[in-house]
Amino acid sequence: MGSTNDGAFDRARRVIPGGVNSPVRAFRSVGGTPRFLVSAHGPYVTDVEGREYVDLVASWGPAILGHAHPEVVAAVQDAASSGLSFGASTPAETELAELVVDRLAVTPGAHHLPGASLVTTRLIDELRLVSTGTEATMTAIRLARGATGRDLIVKFSGLYHGHSDGLLADAGSGLATLALPASAGVPAAIAGQTIVIPYNDRDAVRAVFAEHGANIAAIITEAAPANMGVVPPAPGFNAFLADAAHDNDALLILDEVLTGFRVGPAGFWQLDAFAIREEDDGSRHLVSPTYVPDLVTYGKVIGGGMPLAALGGRRELMEQLAPVGPVYQAGTLSGNPVAVAAGLATLRLADADVYHRLDVVAETISEAADAALTASGVPHVISRAGNLFSVQFRETPAVDYAGVQDQDAFRYGAFFHSMLEQGVSLPPSVFEAWFATAAHDDAAVNRILDALPAAARAAASARPA
């Protein structure tokens, strides 16, 4: 192609800060030169040098069907041929909202357990389309504040909800103190409207509400955290958060930007909330459900790889948004017709066979990575939430951000580059999830499996810088 990754990076750094438009792409965590991609198909991506890689980034999640799925591409082309953007409402926006609302209506009886309830739980009544996950969570927080008349937000250390000012907050000096800015350019007064506490810590949640309960508008949490690597919620933790919030007249915002429509047809909420309970007499029945969040945010899969995100919730909450209510939100590109077409096509194609394949691929790769690292004597944990998974280079599973940070992260750079040299593209940070696609066929999976033993040996040989 007459170009190199080094050359492309040098050229980019002359006109783009750091040479990238999103920080993790710079490879600072793993070292080396980032790959500049020019095309993708199925489970593969190709860089400017013409080298093909099996991809486990999947555009950070939305390529659930694989890259450039023919039906999704055709839907985008058809929409684009009618106009790229109108700045007006389109019928397709309603179609997508209807599809999502219906998809998030879960009937436990679908599990076919004897005596299971046939009552359908509808997660949301209405959906507002926006352009990015950051915009979705920012709007959800504004809506929570407007609906409750309160200012404070509780979030968890290590969980990421986009780069809006109030969410770029770091823990203060005490368990229930107001937060400090985690980025230059964030005023302390804005960061101070957020309280940051350890994840999976019920006592910390109780302490926050004991001290600040009358002023807390909402708790925001990732349904299953995947931005510090995958760290699943402890059993019942999300239900506990819902109860804690509601007992104090606050709201629970469930961030499913990464997990929504990827780990299951109704996201992680469906996997997490609809539990099978076994009684002392051996009988089993469904809890239907253990919790329902007040607001939910979506991104990634809902747009099929195009810039599209959303927030949804109960009708009385959602109609606090303008033009019906007093909470303002607007966007020229909200519900962009080309992005909506990609989202509709992707969600319509994401059927039971797709989710089965995702689960099989994730299970196969995670088990092989575990075996390879074990054989090389590398302390590690493979952490999973549905079909999302990642590696922690430590002896026991981390349950919070402090635990995630307490690992031999230096091993990941060697592991990553060994895989890359063998033609497998992993997320360029140990603090990110791995994403399979339904297009990962046996040939693609076998290339990954073949690369793992050498990568594990490289991790075993790595030493701290």
C-alpha cells in the first residue's frame, strides 16, 4: 500500500494531539506503534501495511455480527442514498425505539421452567436517541437531578461513564467525601458534585447514603464493569444498589453502553436480574426480576458501529425531558438516519444463534488463554461477564479498582505484542475487555488459539520496566 504504521503515526502526530483521536489508541499502555487500520471484514482487520489480524476489539463492542456485515452495509448504503442527515424526525427513529422497547420486555416464562411466572417485565417505556455513550450518561445524570431536585451523584472508582466533567472525578480523602477532579480542565466544584466509592462495597454505599442521602440524586454503575478490565458485580450487588437508591428516594442509572445487546438480547440486566432461585425443598422458580433500574444507557451495538447511543426509562421519568418536561437535551445528529439504519439492521440480525456463537467463542478463547497462561506458570485470572472477558495478572479475582491495579500489568505488553506479531489484535490495554464477534468462525478462533502459547511464554518472561 506504500505506507507504514510508523509513517502513518508520524504524520498523524503532526496534526492530531498524540496522533490519535482517543487516548487508548496510542498504545501508551503496551508500547510500540499503533496500527492504522484501513479495512475490516468479518472477524478480521487490515492495517496500512496490508497485514491482516484476527480482531478481538470489534470496534470496542459494536461489531457483534463481525465487521462490514453485508446486510448492515446495505442498510447504511440505502439510508445514505436518501440523505446523510436531515435535522428532522424520521420514521426509522420510531422503528428503532419500538424495537428496543420491545426487546427489553422480558418474560421469565420463556425459560420454560415449571410454574414460572408469565408476567412480562418492561425495562423501559421510552427511549431518547443521542450520538455517543458520553452524551447518554451525561443526559441520564441531568435527568436524574432534574427529576429528584438533588445534586449529588454516586459513582464507583474505576468505572467509566464517558468523559463529561462530572464523571471525570476521583475519590476524595475519605470514604464518603466529595470527589476531586480526575482530569485537568474539570473544575473542583463540578467534580465535587460526585462521590466516588469502591466497587462491590455495600458498606461504602450504606455510608454514603447515611451521610449524604438527602442530597443524592442517583447512583450510576456499569451493569457489569468492563472499563477496568472485566470485573463482574458480586451476586446481588446491582439489586442492592437499586434498593439502596430507592430506600433514599434516589435513582439507579444502569450503564449498559458496553454490555447492552452484546451479552444477551436484553443486555446484562437480563442475565443478572432474572435469577433462578432454589428453595430448601429443592423446588426452583424465577425471581421476576430482582431489580429494575430507573434509567438505562446504551451505545455501541445499538448503533451497529455508527455514532448512536440512547437512554431509556419509565415514562414518567423520560417525559421530564424537553420538549415535554423541563430537562433540556438536544442534538442535531441525534437519531441520524444513517446511524439508525445500522442499528436497526444489527439488532434485527442479532438473534439467538448470534448470541450462542458469541458465548461459544468467548468460552473457547478464555479457556484457551487460561490453559496457556497456566502452562507457562503466569499468575492470572480470566474474568468474565457474559461473553465479555479479560485477563488479570494476579492470583485471585479483583473485585474493585484497587484490586485491578494490584496486578503484574507489565506482563500484558509482552503478551499483547506477541499476539499482534502472530496476527491477533487485542485491546491495547490490560484494563479493557476483549470482544468476540459472531463472525469468528473456527478458522479465526484457531488462529487465536495457536497464538496463545507463545504469548503466554512472553508474559512469563516479562519483567517490570
